[in-house]
Amino acid sequence: MKRIVCLISGRGSNLAAILRTAESERWATEIPAAVVAVISNRADAAGLAVAAAHGVPAAVLEHQSFASREQFDARLAEAIEAHRADLVVLAGFMRVLGGAFVNRFCGRLVNVHPSLLPAFPGLATHRRALAAGVRVHGATVHFVSGDVDGGAIIAQAALGVLPEDNEETLAARVLQREHVLLPRCVRWLCEGRVALQNGRVVTRDLAADHLALLG
Ligand code: GAR
């Protein structure tokens, strides 16, 4: 059984998408995978209620309570290891993780980001995409490396930017795509169909599913 730990900071809609998909696709029986814990770095994260609604144990580890990034990272790593995690999913986790943490979970740490990386790493991605005038935008799921929003790309979902789009409408359409993209990637990782080898993504029997995802 692949044990998944999700890290969140806020709303938790990507967490909800993973948990809904896991339930509707009967992951625990159809594929050996289960979300065993949720950890938030914010006590007020709405995603904590999402975890509770799905019966997944959730914990809060507030980064403000720690004197340094390294101390927070170390405690977070311990909490994750206590759940014997095979895969750690950053599902709207808005805290930069240091090099020691990233190295410790190398190859089993993935993130969803609301842009077509390497375009628009960091914050305010939709506003920046609109300001740049791009006509295609989207979301990326990638392995986490030492560079913020860097790391080998697993899959992306693209959509057209409409002339009448504003930050809210664009964010909403990208988020819908994230909710399909992230659970698919998590499933592929748990099935052993995607892995990180020597800094590169390797896949097995993924072509048809990947094309279906691209639409
Ligand atoms: C999502 O749009 C996710 O891509 C983004 O935060 C949002 C979290 O929403 N993550 C990042 O920007 C990471 N760099 P959610 O809490 O509803 O899943």
C-alpha cells in the first residue's frame, strides 16, 4: 500500500479532489494507495475540514512556532516519516521547503503549481500571465527540487486565455484543471508508472492516459 501524506496551507480544494478521486476510483482496493494523513502549516486552513469530512487524520504544524526554517522542516519531516509516507503531495502548500527536506524526500515529493512551468514560478501566476498577454496558460505537477517551483515536470494541463478573462475567471478555470491533473499524477506515481531517475521523469505505459489527460 502506497501511503500518501498531503501538505496544505489553505482552502484544500486540491486535497478534496484527490480524496474524491480516491473514493470514486476505490484506490484502496483498485490500486494500493491511500491518503493516510494531512498536515497543514496553518491552523485556520479550510482544508483541515476537508480532511475531517473524508475521515483522514489531520495535524497542524505552524511554521511561526519554530525559530528557523530548518527547525520547522525537520519537525515536518519527522511528522511525515511517522506516517511512513511513500509519497508527499504539496496540495496548495505555500511554504518554501529547504534543501535538507527536499533531499530527504527526493523522488517522493511532488507539487501542483498554477502555471505552465517554467513560466510564472512563484505567486500571482494568473495576474502575471494576463499581464504578459500569454494566450495559453495552465497548471503543472512536478517533482520538487531545490529551486522554488523547479524540478522535473510530470504533467501539465493547458487552457486558452480568453480576451475577456480576468484574474478570477482564469484562476477558476486553471483550478478546475488542477483538480483533474493532480489526482491523475498521484495515481500514476502510486502505480509506479511515473518516477524520478537521475533528475529526469521516467514513465511506463503512460502514453494513452497522458493523451487522454491532455484532451
Ligand atoms: C492551487 O491553485 C495551487 O496550484 C497553488 O495554490 C492553490 C491552492 O489551492 N499552489 C501554489 O501556488 C504552489 N506554488 P487549494 O488549497 O484549494 O488546493
